[in-house]
Amino acid sequence: MSAIKKITKPSHLIDMNDIIREGNPTLRAVAQDVSFPLSDENILLGEKMLQFLKNSQDPDIAEKMGLRGGVGLAAPQLDISKRIIAVLVPNPEDKEGNPPKEAYALEEVMYNPRIIAHSVQDAALADGEGCLSVDRTVEGYVIRHSRVTVEYINKAGEKKKIKLKGYNAIVVQHEIDHINGIMFYDRINEKNPFEVKEGLLLIE
Ligand SMILES: [Zn+2]
């Protein structure tokens, strides 16, 4: 059975067994555009991807299902070479440990997302990046754009244009890289992984 048929079965919940790991050629392929109107299968796939991220961020469910926590997932990571990404970035608790007013800073399934504009300034996460498809730590600053404008189609088929900065911008760039066959460590300076060029914004 194809990966998409298996994953979009009503009873199926995405788990770590569905996620392919580095070395699999699908992660290095440029994924195919999705066509519109969206098929039910592609809508369902997006919903399953977002549900996986929610499950992965719930400590009880994640432990039961053996999930690594994630804030983003791209269809190629499921061995489905389509330009679909899901992002789920939680807002932090306040200083007293109360839940945030809005649970998520970013919660979206994006079809055919693309970066249509970006800042001159670069940014990187101070702690580096990880990936559900990479079962090892790769240290170093992953050099990305500090701010991006992203255009995509949502699950209702509406064209959206959003401006992102900070952590949200990093997450979306990481996922868009996946649909272009790029891994996060491709963007680390091989000779000097912690090089800080002038103007680089380090995000804590
Ligand atoms: Zn990744």
C-alpha cells in the first residue's frame, strides 16, 4: 500500500514508524506541487500531519505513542513527495506557569508554500535545529532568513500571504526546505559551524 493510502485511513494515527529518516532518497527530492481544488486525500493528509504534531506535543500521548516532540512536519518526511507542510508552534506559558491566552503562535497546514520575499538579515537558533528525520544531534548555527513572507494555499483552498519572524520564520523555512530536498545541516557552515557573520541574529 502506498504511504498516502495508509496514512489517510480514518483509523490511522501518524507515528514515528511513518517518518522516513535521512538516507532515504525522498528526503532529497524536489516534491510535486499539489493541484486544486484539493483532493479529499490531500486535505485529510494535512489534518493527520497537524494531529501528529499535537499528539507529539502532548506529554501523555507522546509517551504512549513513542513520539518525539515536533513543531513542523513536511509530507516528504512521510515518504509522500508533495508540497504540503504542517506547522504547530506553541506559545510559552507565562512567568507564573499559566497557559497562554492563545495556545499556538502558528497553527497551519500549507499547500504549495513558497517564500516570496525575505530580509537581508540572517538568523539562526542559538541552540541549533533538530529534525524528526534525523536521529542524531548536528551542532551548529543553521543560517536562515531572519524574516520571510510566505505565500501558500490553506485547506479551504484560499490563497494566503503571511509575514513571519523569529522562531516561526525558522520553523516554516525548515519545513519548506524539506519540500525542496534540503536538510537543516546543509545550512551549517561545515568548516566553522558556529561562525557568526556580522548582522546574524541569534534566536534564544
Ligand atoms: Zn525536519
